[in-house]
Amino acid sequence: MGILFIFFSLLIDKEWLNVVWNQTGTDFEFYYLEKSAGNATLVLYALFSIVFLFSMVFTLSKRPIIMLASYKKVIFIFLISILIYLISPDKNNTLLLFGLMPASILATGFIEINKDSVLKEIVTGAVLATGILLFIFQL
């Protein structure tokens, strides 16, 4: 879509590129973390995501060969969602929604690969309890 936009804007009116370029912005400042009550949400999301991501990366060799490409794509999409959060000028927890789908796939892979049923239940219960508590406190 972006290539088509650039092609037609160069063909028809070059001013469109200037308008889009002037509206985009990046910001690497994290003042959001100093003054928001949503820090708990961000910290818990990051904690669970890091555990699930490292679990997926370190257990890729144990995964079925037919699924390796799919898991690598999910990891790549998750890393893109982190990049979106880092470079966005307006940092808030709604940007975490970009990584929700890949994080849930990573969590499923974590639960799927572990043999210990007690660990599976603890992780599932912790994620469920965290989600419910954050919903109740509206963070």
C-alpha cells in the first residue's frame, strides 16, 4: 500500500508526500513511565512477554520442522510490535495491542512445550489472574 501511495503521489502530486512526512513523528523519550499509573500494566506485559519470547527462542530446535517458519514469523512480528512501541511519539498502553496476538502465540508455545503440568497451571493462572486484576483496577 505504501509503495502504491508513493508511486501515485509522485505521479500526480508530490505535495502528498510532504503532508504525510510532516505528520509522522518519532520519539524515544519515556516520560510516560514517570507519571502514569499504567506502569504496572507495562511491567507485567513486558515480564510475561520476555519469558515467553526467550522460551520460544531457546526451544525452537525442539519444535516441529514444519512449524519453524511460522514461529520465526511470530517472533519477528512480536519484535516489530516492540519497535512500534519504542518509536511512537505517543507512548501509552494501547500500543501494546500490536503485540497482543504474537504474545498470545508465544504464551501458547510456552505452555505447549513444557512437560510439567504444575508449571503450566501456574503460568496459565498467573496470566489469567493478572488480566482480571488489571481489568478490575482499569490499568
